[in-house]
Amino acid sequence: MTRNYSVFIIVAALMLACSKGDSSKTPAASATAGGSVGVKILMPVDRSKINADSVTVTYEVKPSPNGDHIHVYVDDRKPDVLRKLKGDYDIAGLTPGEHTVAIKEVNAGHTPTGHDAVVHFTVEK
């Protein structure tokens, strides 16, 4: 009986892992159950190709109880601190090639809360 139960748990876990689906067409996000808290990057879409040296990042944050503001990371640059939890963030001067944007929710002491979102895109110019 215990062996059958263990096999059932393993099969259920594998089925759940395989049912995640293709996330390439959904916004990059991190959220808790029910989606009530989290960070979303709505644009650009993850793995997109951009034909310009600038991009506008559209984001939305539903703060956690400890969330105070966000940090926006572009590649290896120093992060920018934003107090606005929904809006657009313009990035200029991008060179051709792959780039990464990460938005992290942080508390008042600038410590990440664990809610973040990341997108990767390629500038083709």
C-alpha cells in the first residue's frame, strides 16, 4: 500500500511539472497564490527582438505586505529606484545584442522581498 501511494505521488508531481505549458506568450511575473501579490513586466515580451536602441518597459507591481518600492536592473548597470508601482520605464542607449531587465520588489531597507520579474530581449539594429 505504501509503495502504491509513493508511485502515485511521483506520477502526480511529474504531471504537474509537465503541465506548465509554454510561457513565451505571457508576461514575465512572480506572484503568490491567486495572483494578488507580485511583479509583472508586460512589455517587452520575453525573448522578443527589438529594432531600436531604446525600449519602454511596461510594468505593474501588486506589493506584498513588506513591499515598499522597486529596483529596476538593466543588464549589469546600477539599479534605478522607482516609487511608482505601475507604469513605463524608458531605457535608451542599448547596443545590438542580448539584454536583460529585472524588476524586484524591495522593502523600505532596499532588501528584496522575493517578488520579481525578468525579461530577456535582443536588440537588432
